Amino acid sequence: MKLLEVNNLKSGYGKSTVIDDITFYVDKGECISIIGPNGAGKTTLFNTISGFVNYSGEIKFENKLLGSMKPFEIARLGISHCPEGRHILPQYNVLGNLTAGVLNTKNDYKIMDFCFSVFPILKERLRQKANTLSGGEQQMLAIARSLMTSPKFLMLDEPSMGLAPIVKKQIFSAIGEIRLKTTVLIVEQDASMIMPISDRIYVLEHGKITFHGTPEEITQNNELKKAYLGVE
């Protein structure tokens, strides 16, 4: 079942077209990754889906057209966007970040327990201010905040950006567990990280999708393997 459908999408800023007529889909329960170079339009794509960028074409979630919806209405459908750059509340502690904007229901505590199961360090840092956490811990907190709404569809924009290799592995190990709970769409530059957890991969270059296939098909394509995995 298609959870997200994007058809003939064009978007950008002012007169500048960034996303140039792309079509793709995400099935319920899938983990889909989008890779591509800097400036390819990956972040613009996520901002467009979330309702922050005007577009032409069609975006459907659970067969509902999103075109006339505001960002908060799109979020209420069950779409959670964890943006690039670790958007957290720096002066709040970890607990405050997790509970901001959610109701104190039994379900919220279950979700929080799940967050602590995939990011145990957050439980240890519960009363610590977010701006005193390490970069990796802040990224874990940003992802955990996105999970607190119990999303049907989680979008992760560059979750490993600026992190040490060992922390990247921790983040993507957690995403491997998260994807068992919800549908995930990831934008990521480090293709080696997304290969083990992705069902399918799209390559976005210059605002256009230039490849779509499984991780295995990426490894069988010498040009893509060299460009994105650094393998000759």
C-alpha cells in the first residue's frame, strides 16, 4: 500500500526551480533512502512535503492530497520531519525536549520508553540541558523528539551530518530499529550508512531522480558504486 505518493513534483524558491519534475513513492512499512550530492535538492524535497515550499504537481499521503494544507495540518496527518541541523530546544533539558508539545498520556510514556531503548544515553542525560549534550547526543534527541508524536511517516534529513564514524553507526543502528515501528524516508549523503537498512534507494541529482533501485542494484552499478560508495 502506497503511504506517500509524489507525482510530477516541481518546487523551488522564487524563480529558481530546485526539484524538477520528480515522481516517487513510499509504501507503508518501507525504509526508503534518497542520496545525492550537495545542492541536489534533497532538503528542499523534504521541506516541500512538509508544506514549507510551494510546488506544482501532486503529493498524496494515505491518498489525501496535501496541496492545500498548512505545515501543522500535514503534521497532524502523522508526518514527522526531523530536519537537518539538530533542531532542539537548547535551554530545555532532555525530558523537556521530549515532552514539549505532547500530552502526558500513557501512550506518550510508551513512546518515550521506546526512545530510551534505541537511545539509552538519553535516559542517562534526562535532566541535562540540551545545549550541553555532544553533537551525537543532540542528534539522538532530535530524532527522539520526532518520534514523540508517534508518526506514521518519519522523515530524517541528513541524520549523520557532522558526526564521527562511531556515532554514525550508533545513529543508524537505532534507525534500523525505528524502521520496524514506522515508515521511514531518509535523506543521507553517506550512502554506506543507509545500504543495510534501506528497502529501496533513489538517487537525486540536479533536482531530478536519476536512479531507483535496491541496495543490491546500487552495488551492481559501477558508476553509482564509485560515486556514492567510494568503490572502484
